[in-house]
Amino acid sequence: MRLIQYIDLGGAPRVGRIEGNRVVPVSNVTTTYELALQAIAYHTTLDSLVENSTKGEPEDYRAILDSGRIRSPLMHPDPSHCLISGTGLTHLGSAEARDAMHKKVARSEAELTDSMRLFKLGIEGGKPQEGAVGVQPEWFYKGDGSWLVDPGAPLMRPSFALDGGEEPEIVGLYVIGPDRLPYRLGFALGNEFSDHVMERQNYLYLAHSKLRQCAIGPEIRTGSLPSHMEGRSRIRREAQIVWEKPFFTGEANMCHTLANLEYHHFKYSAHRRPLDVHLHFFGTATLSFADSIRIQEGDTFEIELAEFGEPLSNTLQVAGESFEIDGIGQL
């Protein structure tokens, strides 16, 4: 099932189910967060709740997108209770892209870079037998819910940033129940927007490079994922496509299982705070930066994957203001 959050013609927030080119509103809830909490309370699934809801007046999906009424598919009412995070070096081929960014030359087995060592650990132990714990992946903090922008909205590159580049990824969407258990609503497309020039200076700048806005959506896909999926990531500059490449995801194209990545995120008790929202990026192997593409203000990122319906599209904007070096007050 595919679900969205949107603003209806009367200006009210709604949850909608995609049926062909129509959006059918779900009754009795205004957000997917409310829907998730109901499913937890009733010990049922999102699909079951939506299937049994009273259907309202449908709208044209394209009209919602074109009028800018689409919203991110999951948010917390209080953005500070939404944790956005991610895992890297999870997809086959991502080690080569990361090493290129670090400008490392090829070395012997004994002289692998730290990134290659971690990637190698994932290949060897990222897919454990069912019930076993696999090797932990690279993990990073992305921001809280205030760093999330809607599909179609601009992604803001800070004035101090050296770059603002796309990362086409799958994102897991979770709500923590009152019982402190994580409940996955489903998955969404994501653009894990990052500063790859900064990271290339030194891989220890990875944490800095990830502190950027991001976008997910427009749709939640409930249930499990195919093991192999092939999408397209492209950069549009006005009417021209300046870069386009396929990207491969799903566990067949990864060195970790999704279950292993989820375990290593939620094993921390602070990540199981009741009623919080978590948005977790699962990594990629495809970057325009790796092909020496430099993104310009006004360029549009477009990420498309057939299994997720409509593409995720956002335009790069550069922030005008900056934090002053003497901007700290003294008490």
C-alpha cells in the first residue's frame, strides 16, 4: 500500500491512499503519526486500518503535487522528537565512491583505508543468520525533524558549506510505541543531502558533512521490500538533464541486511524513547559527486524508483545568512 500526507482543498492536513492517479483520504486521522499510534494501540497494521476506514472524496494525485500540497510522509508534531540518522558503506560499490572522495590510492590488503576496512567487515559479517547479530555499520546523526523538508521544497545549502550534493536512498520510517518497541510504518525514497567536498578533505569530517537538510517521500510504501530494485537519480539544470545514472538498492545490492541495520540503530535505549519518530537512511552507492558533477544553485535533484510511485524532487538553494564568529552571548 502507498500512503501520502497532504493538504486538502479546504486547507486541512490529511492522510491519503494512492489508488491509480487518485488520492483517497483516510478517515479519522490527519497524520500518518496518528495512524501509526492507532495501529499500535489496536495491535493491527496500517494496511488493515486504512482498508477498513471510511473513504472520503478522492482528489487527483497530480493536482496535489503540482499545487505544492504534498507533505513529508511522516513527521512528529514536535520536530525535536524526530531523530534523522543513517548508515553508510552498506551498498556494494559505495566503498569505491568513498575512497575516491578521500583521494586515496590503491593499497595492499594490509594498508586498506578505514572506510575499506569497515566495508570489508560488512561484506564478511553484515548478513548474519536469522537470530544472530551481525557486524555494526557506520552510523551518523543527520538532524532532528526541523531539518526535514517536504517533497518539492528547496534543500538549503548553508553559506559556509563547500558543496550540496544528493544521495538517493531508501529510508525506514518508525514510531516508538508506548512499550518502547520500534514499529516500522514502511519505507520511503530519500535524498540524504550532504557536503561531499568537506568530507573529501578528511573522512573524519563525515559527521560535519551530514549535518544538512534532507527530504523523503512523497510516499510511504508499507510492508516489505523487494530484494532488488533499480531506480534513476538525475540532476536537472533548467530544461536540461546534466547528469543521470541508475542506482541499485535492496538487500541483494547491500552488504548488510535491513534487520541488521535496524538492530544496530535501535539497540541504544535512547533510540527507543516512547512516541518518538525515527527516519533512518540506509545508504547508497551512487553519487553525482563521484562523477565530478558540481551542483549549482537552482539545480533540481530527482530520485525515481518504480516501487515508490512518484519521484522525489527538490531544488538546491543557497542560504544567504550565516552565523557570526562573535555570535555567542555571555551570561
